Amino acid sequence: MNGQPITEQAPAAAPALRLGTRRSALAMAQSGMVAREVTRLTGRAVELVEITTYGDTSREALAQIGGTGVFVSALRDALLEGRIDFAVHSLKDLPTAAPEGLVLAAIPQREDVRDALVAREGLNLDELVEKLAGAGRTARVGTGSPRRMAQLNAWALARGAALETVAIRGNVDTRIGYVTGGELDAVVLATAGLNRLGRSTEISQHLDPELMIPAPGQGALAIECTAGNTELTAALAALDHAPTRVAVAAERALLAALEAGCSAPVAGLATWGDPSQLRLEGVVGTPDGATLLKMSANGPIVLDETAEQQATALGRALAARLLDAGAAALMGERAR
């Protein structure tokens, strides 16, 4: 001992967790929500790291650039390279194949699953078509989704309604701008995204699943991190919502078994009739709406460690029935 005083230093604060996110207003809003929850759970600051994906920079239609994964791969690369600690995705954008080295740490409770119509003068779909028909015009409705096109066109054909679907790309502002600028009469967007952006007052009509079944995983978020980061994985698991995770497992199994991506004209929605009964609805159609296959399946599922496996089996069984009825040909490719 040399008689020098011993100075105790306070432990250094843990470094901020780096959350990877796309740059769009919607992605930033979603990631901000998750960041606040992670800080609440862990006491650690969370820094948003903006990452540009191929899907953000390309102006081509999703079907032309591959659809599945175009909004995800850059974020996953950043995770695997250690540039971020975790990432937040819109679950409907995630490829169904499990990535090596990454884990889906949490799927928080789902937002509203429905699609929404944003139309001129706040009109609903029936009112819009009727008013424009009276003026000798066809209603022009924009969407970037073949799934939405198929169901909108099928709705119009069944009613003899004058409606034209128009393929569009762009963020929420761009798409709504087509309506406010008079280029289109309406656009269809996800209700969840408009809610998260605080723009729910711009919705003219919620399109209930009876009219339009949503995309598999729509309204849900996915929080992903590396498999080796067990401490963070365990912390993020507190954000997981088991009923949502099991429901989207059924929907994604349906999508995977159909060998379809997020740009295919495929819809799927799993809902809980009660805490132990899952109902899965699936739709496959042609974008022109001329042919639409719609089927459903029910299964008793208990929320235990086997629940995801049971839901996956339900999704695969419904996909098999749709394929037997000719779904592969409707999607424009032959299922292997």
C-alpha cells in the first residue's frame, strides 16, 4: 500500500442500442414506437440508424424487382455485419424463409389489419363508383398491390361497377397526393400505417375482410436481432404477443406453401374465434379479378410451446387445398 486514496468510479452507462430502420416516415414512426418500449424495458437509450433499402430507391413495380425481401435485405446485412443491434420490419415485408444467424425476437401485438380507402370528398367505395358513374366516369383507384387489385376488381365485376385499378408506388404522402392532386379518385393503404402516422382522419372507409382480406402479416411488426445476442433477444421477448405470433405463423405458412411472395395476389388472415380456436382465410386470384379462389380452415390451438407448429400446419393444409383448386396457375407460376 502506498497510502494513495482509492477513488471509486461510477459504472459507465451502457451504450445506446442501435435500432436499424428504413428511412420512410412510416418506418421511422414504427421504429420510434419500438425504441421507446425497449428503453422502458431495459433502461438503455436506443439510437435509430437509418438504412436505405433497394425497395426504397427503385421506382419499378414490386413484382418486377422481386417483391419479397426488397425492403429487408439491407437491414439484415447491417445486423449480420454488426452495424446495428436489432431491426424493426413491417412483418408483411419479411420473406417466409428463416435467415441464418438471425432470430425473430418479438412480434408485438398487432394493429388494425384492415385496408383503408382514402378517396376524394371522403366517399366510400360504393358512393365513389356511383357518383362518378353518374358523371359518365370510371372510378380510378390506385394501389401497388396485386392482392388489392384482384379483390377490388372482383368486387367491381360482381356488381357491374365501373372501376379501374391503377398501379402506383411511393410513400404514404405520394400516394395520398395522387388523390388530393386529382390524378386518382382514391387509393388503398393499410389502416395500421395510417394509424401509426396519426393520419387516420384521412380514411374514407375501412375495407373489412368481407370485401378485402389483408396481406399475410399486415398490421404486425417484426423485431429481429442476431441469434448470438442472447441477452438482447431475451429482453426483446418481453414485447412479444403470443396470439399475434401464432396467427401470423398460420398466415406466413400459407404464403410459404403457396411459394408466393409479398407481391403475389395472395391474401391471408388468421383470427381468434376464442382463445383456443384459430380461423384462417386465404385468397388467391388474378389481378384483373376475373378469378378469385377463397377458402378457409379452422383449427383448435392452445397457446403453448407447440402453438406455432399447429398454426403452421393449419396454414399448409389450407394452401394445399388452394393449390388443388388451381392456385398456382392463378399466381402466374407453377408451384414446385
